[in-house]
Amino acid sequence: MQTRATVDAARDDVARWRREQLTARGFALPLAAEIAQDARYDLHALIELVERGCPPELAMRILAPVEEHGAP
């Protein structure tokens, strides 16, 4: 049985790993930390864009999650 602490620790581990992957590919730490906390970003797609020469900030804007207004 998972406790809230276990789930929170796992979420933190995933966010840390995502942040490390992004910073290793040239994302500034504040940007990487922001993206790492938001699971709506496709990490692999972001990395692919950057590896193809897209600046990290632009890759983030291109793949930004669409806000759904009025969704329940």
C-alpha cells in the first residue's frame, strides 16, 4: 500500500530526473525546474527539438500545454 509520503517521494524523484535530463541538454536550471514539475510537457519531444537545434525556450513554447478554458 502506498502512502502519501511514498507517492510524493516518487513524484519528486521523477521531477529530479526530468530536470537533470533537461539541464544536461542545455536548458537553464530555472526553465528545466519549471518544465520538470509539469508532467504535461513531453520530455522526449523537448529534448528532440533541442538536439535538432531549437533553443530551449522556443522548444518550451512550441510544446506548451494548451490551456482548456471552461473544462470541468
